[in-house]
Amino acid sequence: MAEKMNLNNLKAQRDSQPIVELSIPLEDLCVRFEKLYSGAVDDVLREMCLPHQALPSTIVPLRDNMVVCGEAFTVKALKDPTMGGELEIRVKLLDELRPGHVVLWNYNGEDSPANWGGVMTQAAKLRGCRGAIIDGGIRDTKDILDQEFPIWYRYRTSRGALSHTKIVGYQVPVYVGNVLVYPGDIVLADIDGALVIPRSIAVEVLERAEQIEKNEGEIKEWVAAGLSANDIHNKGGYF
């Protein structure tokens, strides 16, 4: 008899990740990350052999000055013409949002309807949500801007979600592009896009990124002082 394929280890690894305790308060972590820039954090992730944590470049901020960091609150939606249960799951989803969350909405590469709008923004903001990254569409754009809510998105449209798309799960692992995101991972987004930091290494990544930003400040001083590129390189600088 053929031996049954054993996928238990893979299932345990892929289906969920433990929400590990951060060694510093989440609010402090987010504030410190928001003082950095995504490029420095991406450099650290590359150092740590995680070179593919940036979300697709098609996901852009609604305004260039928007910056956000927080815990990923994941949402998975699919193209679907039916409406049954959609409003009910949106209600449940919103009631589970907590301060520090950043909604990360995966629409599986589909387009056409809006996944997020002005009322969702108001409800999420009132619950302490720090922002949203929508791998899909938004509408009520002026309303979102008036609420000064940090949001990243793929496209804008006037078309609503009902009868076009349905939420099939939330607070579950999702792919956004090729990046696997677990609930509770740390998300950072700015003018250059969004990236995901595995929760278990978030504090280590933060501290190293702060060091890199300090180092780059020194390198810029050497450039301003007129040092040659070779001299800067010999002093440990990079370009």
C-alpha cells in the first residue's frame, strides 16, 4: 500500500502563525517605524535574507505624504455576483478592528468594484484603525481624504462592492502579490509603497533600520563635504 502523503508540518506552518508578544509597546513600535522610510526597512529585510517583502508597486498611497505602520488585519475577498452574507460579515469584521490595526485587503488581482469607501473609513477610524492597504479599489475618495485616513490602493471607481465581490475570510493568511501576510505581522507604508515585516522579527528590524538611517546621515555628510566616492566607500559608505 502506498504511504499517505504527510502534510501536517506544512499545514501547521502555513495555516497560521502565533501572535508573539512584542518586546516594546505596539504604539511605540509604530511611531518609531513611521519616522523611518520604507527603503531603509527593506534594506534590513534583505540583510536578513527576506528580499521579497515589498507589496506590488501598483499599490500606491492616496496622497504622497501618507505614512502608516500597524498590525496587519487581513481581509480576503473574491469576485462574486451574489450578495448573501456580505453585509453581515462586514459588520463582524468592523467590530473586531482594534487600535493599532492596519487593514490589509486582498482582492486576488481582480478589479472593477470598490472594496473600501467613505463609511468603511469612518467606522474603521473610530475603532482606532491606523490605515488601510487595499489590493483592490476604493471609492468616495473625497470623503476618505476629508477624514485624513492613510490609505493605499490599486484603483479608484464609483462602483460599489455589493453584487460584485464578497469577503470570504478575515484574520487569515493572505497573499498580496507574492508576499504571504499573517494577521499580526507589521505593515509599513509610505510614498514608496508598502511592505510587510514578520512579527517575530519586527523589533530587531526596527532597531537595525534606525541604525541604517543614522549611517546614511553620516554618508550624506561625507558627500556634502566633497569626499570622493572611493573615499566614502573605504570609510564603509554606500550609494
